[in-house]
Amino acid sequence: MATEIKELTKSEEQMMDIFWSSCEPLTSVDIVKMNIKETWSNGLVHNIIRALLKKGLLVECGMERYSTQYARKLSPAITREEYAAKLLISKVKGKTSISKVIVAIAKEQDDEKEMIEELEKIIRQLREGEEKEV
């Protein structure tokens, strides 16, 4: 069963964008050094990270030493696409069928043929997964 997910604040979403765009785990020190936003002080970065850890969107995956202290290495617990899907599902749950939402999203794509091929591939993968579970 899909876990319910809460919508991110603007700062949390900006922080997750940093992690989703990174090819490797990051520490709070790395993020402060990036100086993405001048208003993001060391304390604010820690608060945002703490909130994302609590929401289950970041996971610890090691430590890095900086001078005399250590900082946790963090990486996303879910992909950007998984987050978007979970958020969308939580917003429409019980109001409409998920398949109707998927059809609406598919209709928004520019390359209809490519979208159909992708959906067919996904259906095959899902069916293969079902067969393995039996």
C-alpha cells in the first residue's frame, strides 16, 4: 500500500531539488557551501533537513569529517517522480480513480506514440512482477 505523503513547503521542495539533482550524497556543509540562497543560514539548512528526515524523504548514508566535527551524508529516500506520484495520489484518493488521472497525464504529453510505448513497457513490467509473486 502506498504511504501517504505531505506536501512540501517551498524551502523543503528547493532543498529536495538539490538532493534530487545531485549524483552523490550531500551533507549540510555541502549545501551551505553551495550558497544556493543567501537567506539559508547554517541553522535554517539544518532545520529544513531535519523536517525532510522526519517526513521520510531523506535518508542517512554515511558520515564525512569536517575539521573536528562530523556531518551526516544524506540522499533522497524517493525519487522526484515517486514523490510527485505519491502527492498526486494523496490529493485524488477517494475522489477519482488513479487510472483516470494517468490517462489525463498521458493526454498532456506531446509525443503520443512515445507515451503509448512507455505505458506498454510499464504494463509489461507490472505483469512480469505479478507473475513472479504468484
